[in-house]
Amino acid sequence: MTHAVSRLRDERLARSLKPFVARGSRAPRCPQCRVFCSHCLCEWRPQVEARAGVCLLMYDVEVLKPSNTGWLIADLVADTYAFGWQRTAVDEQLLALLDDPQWQPYVVFPGEYTTPGRVVHELPPQSHKRPLFILLDATWSEARKMFRKSPYLDRLPVLSLLPEQLSRYRLRRAKRDEHLCTAEVAALCLEQAGDVRAAGALDAWLDLFSERYLGAKHHWPIDESSAAHQALREFL
């Protein structure tokens, strides 16, 4: 299986001057799910449909990190696009995507960082255009830099989410509990767009990925009766 994020990863690796070595990479990883082969979860990947699309702008080595959750979005959402972000250049294919008349792009970012006139908190109830959610896939400090230094995004509305839940993501430590990981943000966006089943599947996929990833790291046995496994069964 290949998708936009895996292809971007291959492109980034091809440009690397030295190998990228993730922490704890002495054991072989599954090339599809990026988890140690002993805890591969590929057979659990759900099949769902979504009307919305996702465009990931990924900060430099983000696409190389095994713990990256943008990959999980591409696993499930067929219309996922991925581009590497550069401060001084922009991919022409990205600009073409933003101008594609089938899409209504939204930059997903906290509204406090832009002018009020750009900010929406909900999608319009009816639109002939499909929503395209632009997610800045990076650490929080990197994402703020990307938002400030991407002038080609300035003409687009900003979808400012107001999530009520705290982040469940356990593979990296955020500075604040309300900072959600990329897959959590995408699930909230899908729910807003009416893709409720896809949103639920992505949340469940993230939970199982986190459980298997940590299980492999700590040499825990796989428990297919766990809550994460049970939640995902609904979408298989």
C-alpha cells in the first residue's frame, strides 16, 4: 500500500545526505504501519469512505518520524495530499490543489493567530464544494512558524476548532494537554464535515496505533481484547 504520505517520505529519504535513524530503531519496523514487526497492525486497518479531503503540509523531517500521525490519516482518507513545507518555495502542485474548483480549502488553526474576518468555527450547512482541510503537521512552535510564513494560505478561511476533549495521544509529549495531535485534529474536521464514521474510525485507528507502538517499545504482549481493539472492530 502506498499513499501520499508514504510517497512524500520516500522523496524526503531520497534527498537525505545521511540516513534518518529514529529512536529505538534497532528492531525492524513494518514498512506499512511503521510499528515494530512484532506488533504490526496492518490487518486491522479499517476501510471507510469520506467526502472531505485532507492536505498535510509537513515540516521537514516530520514525515520521517515513525510516530507521525499524518500517516494514519492517509491510511484511511482516500483524498489525502501531502507536501513538504519550505519557507522560501511552494510546490506548484499544492497551489493547483488549492485552486481546484471541487474543493473549498480551510486552514485548520487557532483563530487567535489571525484576523477575525478569516475565522470560522463551523462549516457552512450546505455547499456544492467538498471541504479540504489543510493541516500543518509539525510541532506547535514549527506550526506557528509555518502559519506565519506561508503567504499563499492568507487568502483562505481559517477553521478554528473548539475541541472539548484533551489529547489522548501518548507517543510524544505536548506542552499543553489541549494541543491535539494531527490525527485527532483531522478526526474533528471529518466530524464537522459530516463524515462521522470516518472520524470514528480515525480515532479508533489512532488509539490502536498508539497501543501497539507503545507495546512494541516496552515489549508488552498484544491483547486483542483491549478497548482499542474492540473499538476498531466496528469499522472492519
